[in-house]
Amino acid sequence: MRLRTVCVVAMLVTFVAPQLFAAIADQHLSDTHRATAANQDSPVHGFDPANLDTSCKPCEDFNKFANGGWIARNPIPAAYPRWGNFLKLEEQNQEKLREILEEAAKTARPAKGSNLQKIGDFYASGMDTDKIEAEGIKPLAAELARIDKINDLPALQSAIARLQSFGVRVPFAFGARQDFKNSTQIIAQASEAGLGLPDRDYYVKDDAKSKQVRDAYAAHVQSMFALLGDDAEKAAAAAKVVMSIETRFAQASMTRVQRRQPEAVYHKLEVAQLKETMPNFSWPAYFKSINHPEITTVNLDNPEFFKEVNKAFTEISLADWKTYLRWHLIEVAAPYLSSKFEQEDFNFNKVLTGTQEMLPRWKRVVRATDRSLGEALGEIYVQKTFTPEAKARALAMVGNLIAALKSDLTTLAWMSATTRQRATAKLEAFAKKIGYPDRWRDYSALAIDRGPYVLNVLTANHFAFNYTLGRIGKPVDRTIWGMTPPTVNAYYNPSMNEIVFPAGIMQPPFFDPQADDAINYGGMGAVIGHEMTHGFDDQGAKFDPQGNLENWWTADDLKNFQERTACIVKQFDSYEVEPGLHENGKLVAGESIADLGGLTLAYAAFKKSLEGKPRPKEIDGFTPEQRFFLGWAQIWASNVRPEFARLQTQVDPHPLGRFRVNGPLSNMPEFAQAFGCKAGEAMVRPPNDRCQIW
């Protein structure tokens, strides 16, 4: 399984982990029978009392109280690593995208080069299983031959540049990002990469489960080489080569906690400095290979990693390098090849996530189309599903949450007037993006036909690579989005100082126009507040209103802030995922700060919305205040396989759903008051342990 990331122009801080779930989708997340997957009961607007487990007291375990009934009625479908309300909404969006794509694929003589032609042909190529089976590995023959012909170091480095342009991120990734210290400019970015396992820790930890995964991965690599035609002895030797090289790169890689610090991944170097760091690598030749000889400056996220790569160019034989490149090409391509490659790819996914079946083909191809032609597909999706009224309602709620945070900033006892003024300036500078881009991406340079599916995927990767690199050295385009419109997610971008809410998330259970305000503020309101708070979490707080990495806090205020974030770290360190495995408080700090802050702001905005109006009546026996918290809890209703829980805990900065419910609520006196919770009950943290920031 690959946790593929893209070198993008900014650091996105998301509501859930898109890279984690997209990677699982790449690995055939799989499906179940539609009736089970969709849980097609009659819709209940707001909160369904059937989701409750009234045998559990809300003050003891609110997640179990609010979601226990849902959890009992919604076992994980055989093919999924987890099942929850996020995925159910994602499934609904997938059905809508399928309708669009099937209609596009059936359109007679669409205008050549049009978006309709491209999405239709891409989808059709992915659904043509007879052709895919007949072609087997043939579509990759030319690329495999190029790797085989590598005969010296310059040829190796040229091959690396070519493979990177197709989405094969070895031994590092190359792209672009906003300059952390000058947010008006886009600079080149080189990042550590080159691993086949989800994280460097899988290579370096000595616990039994890590060893088990490593052994399974080595066997998987060996099986893939056998599918390429190697005999058993050669395939086994090749797998050992891959493990040796990847372990070397993993040992030189940062931990995920280290990478969360923006200062730790900012090292902007000129070509002469790059030569000092990597004398065995010709950056000018590399820039020429990727058709950007004008590049003179690159940010290396981890110079120590690149020093190790530099040594590897002379210490690893060309034969072993070719084995390594061959593996990573097939690793990226496998999901789009014939069934024997798909199946082997999925077999290893089972080890990591516990899934037992593949998604039906149409779902895999819909996901791939969204990744490759997201805005071409998204433009049609928006026309069919997202109304101007929905956008207006979302903007109004965003305005209410901004007003709540602005009010909160004026009353924070721990923040000085100087920092308060600067924080308010940052808040007022927030850019707000709702639903879809104001300007759609131009795909005219991307050629798609009904030829080999895998080549369409690699061609789309190549287009995305060139699109990203084409922005280097140019002013920032603030109209660009980091997610496609159907995405069920949201994000804050510190370099752009923007909050972004795709159309895909503006639906129940997050926002339901037929539900009461309490539910909507506990759902979508908390999502909005979450993304806003990211502007002031342990990462976002380091960026100024213009998106530059610059300290704008007074020394005392920064100390106060760090003490408050340390409380969150300590709290989440205490949460046990399974015996011997805890959440990593430092890894999940940013998301947990944003959850607590988002809920605090959303609750304040909700209470403000009630002023001057008759008090809403109870619904299903719950007060408006109680329904606010039920609205938050139902977002995270989910069942998770133990394998996936371990994976998420190790690589994801988002905590598991049950902790996202109970963690922030146990810090909120408003929750305790709403449900009459008393000191000493599990959902009431003692005063000396209570975490409060906003």
C-alpha cells in the first residue's frame, strides 16, 4: 500500500486525512452490496434517535451514548477498513459521479479535446476489462525497457526524472510550493520519498507487528517481480534489494512529528548549495530533463535525507538501482493493470487495513477519474448538485463563525493586546472558498483517449506534474484549489491563509437544510470552526496574515499558547487504541486543537444565533444545546478494523473518531452543563487537567 502524496504548492490542514483514504482507495478499498453499504433506511433529518445506546450514560462515554446504536447496526462491509458517516456520504457522491461518467462515456461523438470527451474516455478505458486483461504488462514495456537500458549515472538520473513525471516518487519527490518566507512566490520543492510502506517507522521499529508487516511487504514485492516474469530466485533477490534500499532511505527520513514543524522542512538552497549537498547528482541536468532549466533555487525539506541519497548514487550498483526503479514503477501502475497485478496489489493492502474484498470496478475507476480530471468532472458535478442557495447558506455560517472567533479573541485572558490585535488581523485576512473554484482548471494540454487505462493514468500524472512545475517562479495564483468539488472534506492552507469547503461536504450529516440549527452548528459549524482554528493551531500560529512563516506572538503569549497545546498533547497521549498502543499526542495535536477550538466557536455562534428569538423546543427529548453535541458526535459514527486503527494511529495526524468525540467534549463546561455531568464522571476532565485555548 502506498500513501501517495503530491508535491503541491502549500501545506493543507484537513478535516480528515485525504491522503490516507485516497491511498486506501488506490488499493481497492473495496465494496459491499450496495444495499448494505448505503444503509438505505428512510432519511431522518437532524439526529436519528435509533443511533443512541441509552444503556450508556452520556457523561460516561458520549461517543457510545450518541453512536452506539449506529455502531451496532452498521458492521464494517467486508471490503472496507472502516465504515462511517464520512464514507456513507462519499458513497453517495460516488453514485452521482458514476452517473455523470457513464453518460459521458456513452455520448456519441463528443467534441474532441473537450472535458466531456476526456472524462468519458478515461472512464471507458478503465471499464474496458477485456482490453486491460489482453494487454497485461504490455503498456509498460517501453518504460521497463528504458530502465533496463540504464548504463551510467547520468542515465540513471535522467530515468529518475522521467519516472517522477509519471508519479513515481523515487528516490525523492519533486514539485512546487509557496515559499514559506515569501508567500507571494512559488518555488521548487524536493521532498523525501522513495518508500513502499506507509511510513519510515515501518522499516525501523522492532516490535512484532512492524516485523510482520515488513515480512509481508517483502513477500509482496517478490510476488510482483514474479508477475513481471522473474524466476523465484531472481524475484527473491530483487525483493531483498528493494528492502535494503528503502530501509536505507527510511533511516534517513524524518518522523511525522518532526515534519509537522514548518521550520524543520524549510531549507531553500541555490544551485551551488545543492551541489555541495549532493555532489553526485547533477541538478542542472535534472532541471533540463524535467523541461525547467530555468530553476535556480530548490527547497530541500530534509537535507540529511538528500545527503543519504547522494551517497546512494555511488554506493548502490546500477543493477540494484534498476531493480528499485522497476519495483516502484510497477507499484504505482499495478492498480490500473490486469487482474493478476490488481489482486497482488490488493493482497498486501489486506495486511495493512484488514479489508477482504475489492471495490467494484466502477468505484475504482470513478475515484481514479476524480484524481486525474477532478475539476473537469467536478464542474459537471457542481452543476447537477450544488445550488447557489447552498453556497449562500454556507457563507452565512462562515460569517457567523468568524464573528464568534473575533469576539473570543477580545476576551481571552491569556492573550495580550499586541498579540490579540495581530490575531484579529489574521482572522480578518482569511480568504473563504465555498463549493467550487471561481476559475476551472484548463485540461487542454492533457490528451486522453480510449487506449490503455494505465497509460491514461500515467499521462494524467504527467500533466499534473507539468502543471505544478509550470508555476515555479511565478506569482501565487490564489484561485487554485487543493481539493476537487466532490470531496467530502475541508482544509485550511496556512500559506494562503484560506479556509476551503468543497461542495461534497455541504450535505447531511454535516449540513442539512431540513434539520434544526443546533444539528447544523454542531456539524458543519464545527467543521468551519475547525478549519478556522487551524489558522491558530500549533502549525498555523506560525504563519502571519499574508501566509509567511513569521512569529507574530509576544514571547509571553507564545509561552502561554504552547502550555495550552501541551495539555492537548498530554490528553491524547493517554488514549489507548489497543493494549500497548496509544494515540501520539504530538502527531495529532494540530487536529485536536482544531476540534476543540472549532466546537468552542461553533457553540458560541449557535448560542448567538438564538438571541432575540423564541427558545427552540426540545426534539426527541433533547434540548437545543444537547442536540448541538449530538450533531458533532454523529459525524464520527464509525466502526474501524484493528489493522486500520493501527495504521491510522501511526501515520495520520487525525485521531480516531471515538477520541474526536470524547476528547474535546470532555474539556467543555458547556457540554457538562448541557447533559448535567458532574465532577468525577469520565466526560468531565478535572480542573487541573482541563484543556482550554479559545
